[in-house]
Amino acid sequence: MMDTVSVNFQDWGLTPYQEAWDRQEFIFKELVDQKFANRVNPESVQTELKNHLIFCQHPHVYTLGKSGKIENLLLDEEGLKKYEATFFPINRGGDITYHGPGQLVVYPIFDLEQFFTDIHKYLRFLEEAVIQTLAHYGIKGDRYEGYTGVWIDPDLPTARKICAMGVRCSRWITMHGLAFNINTNLDYFKHIIPCGIDDKAVTSMELELGRKLDFTEVSEVLKSKIAQQFNVTFLV
């Protein structure tokens, strides 16, 4: 079993995407620079790298990953204005996705050398935390071979995605993360080809259960499942 790792937890609430991205980048760069300085000066006092877990929601926004295609955004500038949405090409993996109120966005900024140096294992751990959170509410989430994220009925024609993932990793430090549909307005997904997949639906906990969820409660459950998966202690 991994040693317990301390993680600074922050809930940024409803935060504009650009502001959240800038804050993430600042923390990420600080950690990358600290790690580089430690490596270059091994004889000096080593700076302890701090891990961060950030929860937030965003106003309506579409983000396009490095491997994505702009054609997967089905709105022009006027369309974005009409739906009060913004658009950002960003430096995570993956294609296009949507963020908005009612969706829990999770940004782990972890030094994986304090956990394990395996990005695929990292993604599987995040998926497992979401799967266990869904199970807590009686929803069977699963993995879909060949895809990241968490799905419902992955092996059936009714396959639908409930949690998208896209990460960046440099010097084993992560940023970006996952987007978990709790009470999300799914109509906004009609204006993109989500994650570049045009033959699969998107869903939410609200749609699956037929009722709105207590957003704070679900967030706390996911937080606890992430803690269990990565064996972390949260510092607030």
C-alpha cells in the first residue's frame, strides 16, 4: 500500500474558466520549477512539493484539447454568444468537452512521484473514484475499453458518458482532470461532438436517477473516494 500523502484541498465554487486555468497554471508551474530546482541542486535544501486537489464549477464553456478538432464545436461566435458560452483551446489531452453549472470539475495537481509514476494507473484511479461515487447512489458506472472516463452501459447501444477526463503531465506533475455530470444541463452537449465521439450519448446523475442531487453531498462522496484511492490526507 502507498504511504499516506498530504494534499491541499480547495473548493473554488463557480469560477470563470480562464481564472481557474490561470490559477491552475500558476500552481502547476510553481511545482514544476521547484522540482527542477531540486534536481539541479541536489546538495541544497530540498523544497517539499505540495499536492493540490481543486473542486469547482464553471459558467458555460467549451474546451478543446491538443488532439481535438475545431470542427467538433458546432457553434460559431454568434452561437456562443446566444448560449452565453465561451470557448478555449487548451493544453490537456483529449478532444472537446463542455463545462457548466451542475457539473463537478476536479483538478488534481499531484506530484505523481509521491504516488506512482504511471499516468494510465492515475487515470484508472480517478475513474475508480467516480465509479465508486456512482455506486454510492445506486448507479452502475463502468469503463469503456479504448476510451477514458466513466460510462453507463458501455457494452450496449445505449452507452452514455457521465464523466469525461483529460490531463496534462510534466515532470510527473499533473493538471486538468475530470468533469463529472451531476445536475448538468445536457442540452449544451448538443452543440459539440463530445470528446470527438459522435455516436454515443452523454448523461448525468440527475438524468439517471430522475431527480436533482445535493451537489455538495456528491462532491463530498467523491472527495472521500479520491482520498481512498490515492491514500491521501486532506489539508484545508
